Amino acid sequence: MLGVSELITVQVPLETIFKDKQVTLVIDTVTAVDIERKKVTTTQGSFQGDFLVLAVGSQTEYFG
């Protein structure tokens, strides 16, 4: 059976996934990365840490 689901029924907010975790979730544009100092600069400010996950965003387009 084929069908269409509403976006709200299939998405999970990142805030929910990382709730009660030792994770700082920053959704912003990166302007600089200093690998040696383990520092990332965004339009909101600078962040340092032991681990960094850079994830590229996307926007879905539906045709038809």
C-alpha cells in the first residue's frame, strides 16, 4: 500500500533525541573550524570540546 504521511508523524526533533544527555546541540552556520584547538566558530559564538559532529542539513523537495 502506498500513501503519504504528514511530516509531523515521521519526524523526531533533535532536542528530544538529546534530552538528558551530555550533548550541546547547536543548530547554526559554521564560520570557522580550528582543528588543533578543537574549536568551532559559528554565528552564535565559539564552541570547544573533545568531540565534534558536523552534520550537513538538507531540505526535501516534493515534485508532482
